[in-house]
Amino acid sequence: MKRLASLFVLFALLFSMVASASAQDGTEAHKVVLDLAHETRHAGDFENVPEKLEAMGYTVEVVTDEITADVLSDADMILIPVPMGVSYSEAELNALETWFDSGNKAVWIAGDSDFDGADYIPATNTILQKLGSHIMLENNSVEEPDEAYNDGAAYRVVASNWNSAHPITEGVAYETFHGPTFLYGVKDGNPVNLYTESIDNVDWIAASSDSSVAVDAQLTGFKTPGVEAGSNGPFVLMAVEERAGADESSKIVVSAEAIFSSYKNMNMDGPSEKENFTIDGGTLLENTLAWMGQESEEESSNTMLYLGIGVVVIIIIVGAAYAMMKK
């Protein structure tokens, strides 16, 4: 009977371990940090973001001072709209890098066009470079002159070109990118066209149409090979990278506009600003955050492996216990 009791204690411990692993497999609430510490453009349009995220089940901390290790210590994700007034300090970059490299973290960095100045996007790219991102923001902009792809003006870009193979795009047909830049990739240290070039662990999510046009307001040039002012698209407006960071378990999302804000209705499902489209900004926001909060495929595989081993061991224990009871 003592041996039987010991077996049941071991059974209980293993069951608890398996249950704990299951609970950690993406079901607990995630904490999201919203960075408003760097004088982003249209700051008032982020006021409804915490409420929207909390309604989705996230806990939210809005930061208006600076990004520190203490702020990030219990966070799972951070949303960073382009810093237009205060660049990230070296201390902030180091805190963000250390947190990101600790594993299973996610960053969403948003850009903007270069119409307000030539310095903002390079400052944002500094953050991406610090994290080892293979996705970067062009220091320019993209426009849609064809009214079939704009919301009443060329700079009000409406994306209808989506990578249907990625779960983020499920249920998304249209989204406004109001005055965006576009993205390029980095492969083997060199800039590449994200729409046409494959990069390990990187996927484009949204792109402009074939008739979209590259615009260089500040004459800073383009990083994407073959692109010059007036070139036609498609141009990537949103992309993601997984297996990032030191232990290859963190994630990066880059969008060419801060589409997680309510500016011009971008984070909402419903009419676009000029009501020319029904957009799916709320669905896109929810899908993106859900993807950010999931474990990387490698981590999920490890969890499933441990769960499988645990189940096999439990079956063996139950079988042994049953055999002992029959004696």
C-alpha cells in the first residue's frame, strides 16, 4: 500500500506539472506596455488603446516617462509608435534589448511617412537595429493614386493586398495606412525588397497595390534595391519576424503606420475616415496581438514534447498501480 500511495503522489505531481505547462501555453493574460514616452505624433489618438486591449483580455501599462528595466520586467509585449519628439536613449535601448533577449517577448514598432521630417524614421530604425531586426522602415512614403486603393486621397492608402498564408490576416480585407512609409528587408547585411525576397523567419503581412507609387519628400533616397521616386509597387506596409532575440523565441512586428492607434479610424472595424471602405482595423489589431502572444513554434513544440512525455509516464504509473491492486 505504501508503494501504491507513492505512485499516486507521483501521479499527482506529474498531473500538476502537465496542467501547469498547459496553462502556460498561451492561455494566461499578457501584459502590454504602450510607449507614449517619446512624443509620438497624434498622441491623443492612443487614448482608447488601453481600453480596447483590456477588453481583449490584456493588462496595459501606459508609459509617459521612459522605458526602463522595471517597466518591462513583467511585460510580454510593447507597442512603440514612431518617436517624433524624443529619441530612445542608450539606456532605454539597452533595457529593451535585455528584456527582448530574455525570450518569449514581442515588440510592435510603427513608422510613418517622412513628410514631417527626415530624422524620425532613422531614430525608429535604431530601435529595430538594436533588436537585430531583419525588417526596416524606409525613410520615405508610399501613395495610392488609384481611387480603388485610396480613401479619397493618394496618401490615404488602403491596403487590400494581404498574405493569406499568415494567421494575422484572417478576416482582414481592408485597412487604412494613413500617410505611411513602407518597409524593406535586411538579408546577409544587405537591403532587399521584402515583397519579392525571402528572408528566414520573416513574412510580409500587408502590401500596397501594383499601381502604388514611391514618394521621396525629403530626398533621402531609398534602401530597397531598384526603387526610386515614382517607382510602382507593391510595397510592403506590414511585416513580422519570429524566432528573434538571443534565444530565438521573441517576435517583431513592423508596420508603416501606427495602425494600432485610433487615428483616422485605423484600429477599428467599420467605415474608413472618408467612408469609402469598410476596414478591418480592429480584427487586424486583435489578430496581431494574439500572434505576438503565442509561443514560438520551437517553444510550443518543446511544450508539446514535455506534455507527451508526461502523459506517457502517467499512463505507465496508472497501469502499474492497477496491476499492483490486482495482486
